[in-house]
Amino acid sequence: AQTVTQSQPEMSVQEAETVTLSCTYDTSENNYYLFWYKQPPSRQMILVIRQEAYKQQNATENRFSVNFQKAAKSFSLKISDSQLGDTAMYFCAFMKPSGTYKYIFGTGTRLKVLA
Amino acid sequence: NAGVTQTPKFRILKIGQSMTLQCAQDMNHNYMYWYRQDPGMGLKLIYYSVGAGITDKGEVPNGYNVSRSTTEDFPLRLELAAPSQTSVYFCASRSGLAGSSRSTDTQYFGPGTRLTVL
């Protein structure tokens, strides 16, 4: 069974600085997808970035980028030029693209951006 | 295009009461999911559906039931509410079309329902 671990329950960063959130996962699959979702105080789950395991190139979305290390089973999220609106819970998720296509979520990292 | 909608946003139940959480999507997605999020935790899968008329259990199905009579709707039923069911409930949908793209592999979430059982 797959598992997803986020070892940092809480983090803080100064506005305009860079922060990296960690995520590790365990799977015997070779083909899978990884996601980072943001959950602000409104509770809405918002997709930040996705990565296909067969792609070596790290995904980027504006100020958000990932460091995907397949052999190490690591999938960290880097937020550059942090903004107050980035304050939220961040969840890492794993998906095997077959069967249910269900997500396996980590327990989340609460990020606070300080003014 | 409203995406995934959920009603109600908040609800307080007494132990033993029943209720249905509504979920609807207007994206013609085949796959739909119900998750619960307990305080300080990630989301856990309760039930899912791969199309109208087809449902199956997830990781934590006990105390819940679902139905999928149409592509659009996927209600979650709590028959005898218990304090352990106090949680935030999220509905999500996914396209299910063949191929790989952001739109087909990504789950889109509703705004959630906060349920308290006293």
C-alpha cells in the first residue's frame, strides 16, 4: 500500500522569501502522479502543482516548483517570493493512474507567511 | 460552470440522527469521491464512484452509504450519526477520459461540509 509522509507539521516564512515543504512517499509502482494541494482558511482544496513520475523534468507553476527525486521517493514543494496569500495548509498527494485513481494524502504542513 | 458544489456548508446533528450530504458536478466527470478530513489530518477516502450506478468502498466506509443514480450527483448518507463522524467532508470529481493531462488526472474538490455530531 502507498503511504505519503509530510514530516513538517508547521512552518513559517517571511514575506518575499523562499520556503520548501517536504514530502516523501512509499510505493512499488513505477507509474504514478504526485500533487500538491493548498487549503486556505476557506477550506477549499486548490491544486498547486502536479508531477507525472515518468517525467524527469521538475514541474513549475509560476512561483511554485517541485524537486522530484524518484529514486529517493521525495517530492518537495518550493515557494519563491512568498506572499501573505500563500498562508494555508499544504497537502501532498499520490495517485496511481489505474483502478480507482484515488488520492493518498499526507497529513499536511501548515504554512504561515509573516509580514 | 459551477464545478463541484456541496450542500449544506455547515450542519449540527444529534447522536442517532440521519442526514444526506449533497454533492453535484456539472463537468460531466465519470469519477466522484467522498473524503473526510479530521482535525490536523489529511483527507481519507470514504466512498467513490466510477460512473452512474457503480460505487465502491474506500478506506473508511463504516457508517456511511452512497448512491450514484446520475452522472452529476453523488450524495453521501449518514444513517445513525455518531460523534466520531464529526469532520469536514469533501466531495471531488475527476474526468476519467483516456490520456494524460492536467484536466483528466486532477481531482476537483467542492468547498466542503463541516459536520458536528453532539
